[in-house]
Amino acid sequence: MASIYQPVRATTTLTSSTLSSRRSLTERKVSFVVLRSGGVKDSGLKRICCRGDQFVTNAVAAKADTPAESTASKPGHELLLFEALREGLEEEMERDARVCVIGEDVGHYGGSYKVTKGLADKYGDLRVLDTPIAENSFTGMGIGAAMTGLRPIIEGMNMGFLLLAFNQISNNCGMLHYTSGGQFKIPVVIRGPGGVGRQLGAEHSQRLESYFQSIPGIQMVACSTPYNAKGLMKAAIRSDNPVILFEHVLLYNLKERIPDEEYVLSLEEAEMVRPGEHVTILTYSRMRYHVMQAAKTLVNKGYDPEVIDIRSLKPFDLYTIGNSIKKTHRVLIVEECMRTGGIGASLTAAITENFNDYLDAPIMCLSSQDVPTPYAGTLEEWTVVQPPQIVAAVEQLCQ
């Protein structure tokens, strides 16, 4: 029931807005932040805190046993997304002396996007270790440190540079727990900026989720708000499994109010961003905001889209996704990953295998073009899904 949909590019962009949240299908309360040109807008905080120390061994993530209390009525503080990542990292370094940071310029410079700013002064040069420009070397060193009992966070200055360490991530990080017969755990977090920025050129604008998705033994999550950035960071550090945390270079300056009290999110759970009835839109990372821009137009046209930020790229939360499909019977996947072999292709296969009987229309998937990202701004926009395409796809699905 799967098809690839690529409408003609619209020449106008949509203004962003917020949409009121309602009770979700799984009784989980969520909120979202909408990116605007020149700034961001915050919304109220309505979420749950989930356990982040569990590992789902198959491709289907189970529902959390007991949802925690909403944080809507509790005091909080405003943080940008990169600051939320830093706060989560700092809390875990304070809690566990085994947590350390390894990477280029992560020390006194504070990281390429300031996620580690100030940590070297507080914890010293051995726990926040500056390395030479040699991704294969310091990634291998971090994996070895994890084997001996530390819990390293490996920062790639850009996720594209970590292709130089693909051998270490695949043959060591993903396999050693298995090939050692369980004698070694690899509690390592690999994180850094990625995605299509604004005129950063091809090598700095790569979407590498699908590259790493095929590696057995690795979990993958993608943050999209300051709230889930901090919660996923803390969960990834506490996990005994190797976790790749994808951060989008254009989302670092999103601002949101997050709770003062500690919380940890699940590494295997999607987020219901907007409940709806007519179509399920599955997305993650930066495309969450393009979808929410399109949702405003769709509501004005009489459609009621359900928007889910899948967050967990491996494994997929098929519990949340499946419940939504059983209600709407239509699926649109919106991603920044490549069209061929991307996250959308894997998600399409999983939905077809598990929920084909509930579909009333073929699955549509909007993805980036299979080309190196151009430097020219107009061409760069052309390669990435834009809100008018999402509107057109939903209209076609709901005919």
C-alpha cells in the first residue's frame, strides 16, 4: 500500500502558528514549540516524564506502564535547545562521575554549538576532553572507555564528520556487546549537529539517520524541542546501550519552558504533537515545524490531521503509530532524510507489515531529494520538503 509522492513545488511559504492541544489517543499530554522567522513562540507545557532506562529488544516499542503527572501547572525555566542539552548533560555529570565528554573543541571552547560550554571549567580537562581532528581515533577511544566502565558522550563537530568513524561505530560500538558474549556493555552516546542548515554546503548538510539505522545493536533518537532534548539526553546517558542522538543545526535556538524538577524521557516512545481524525502525519526533528505550519492551513481547509513526532528512529514506537493509524486509516510521512532508503522507507515497510489492513489509502512519503545539498539558498530549499507540499499531499490522501 506504499507509494512515493512528490508534488510540484509551491512558490509560497506558510506562516507558522500554534494549534491547541487536545487529549491524545494514548492519554498522554504533549505540547510543541513553533519556529517563526526571526524568533520562536513558546506554548504551555503539558507532558509526561517516562522512564529512560529500558531497552526494547524488538522493533516494536511498548507503551509506558504508568504515565507520570503532567508538568503543566508546575514552575519551570526557559532554555534554548542547546542549553537544554547542556543542562541534561551537566546534571548527569553531577550525578555520575563515570560520565565524560570527548570530542573536538568540547573543552574550554565549549563545543561548536556551545552544548559543552563551561563544563571543562567545572569538571576538568580529563572529564571534558579536547581531542585532535581525528574522528576515528577519539570515537574508538570513547568506545574503549565505555568497555572499561565509563559512560562517554562523543560529540561530532558535525554528524557528517562521523562518517570517518563509521567503522568504529559499526564494527565496535554496535557489535561488541554481542561478539563478547555479553561480557562488555557499550554505554556510549554519540551526538552532534546535522541536517540541512542554511547554505552550509553539501558536506555540512547531510541527513545521516538512514546510514546508522542499519547498524544492529544501536538505538537512535532525534530531538526536536528543548524539553525532549534534555529528557532524551539524560535517557541516552543512562542507557547501557549505545545511543546516537541526532540534533538539528537549525533547532539549537528554539526556546521553551521546561520543568525545574528532574525528568527523563523514554528512548522508545513517540510524542503525540496534535491529535486528529483524518490523517496520521509522522515526522521528526526539523520537519515537525514544517508539518505544524502546514497543519494550520489544513485546519482552515476543514481537515483534522494527527501529528506524531516519532522521536525514536530505532526502534519505532509502533504502539503509538498503530493506534493512530487504526483511527485515521491514512498515513503521510514527512522527513528530511533521503528518499531512497531513508527513515521513511523503513517506516513505510513497518506500517505495511503491521497495519496494512487498517489503511484506506496508500502510504505517502515526502522526503528530501536524492542529491547532495546545494549551496545556493533557492536550490537548497528545493531539495527539502516545504509546508505547501504537505498540504497538497494531505488533500490528495483525503480525497
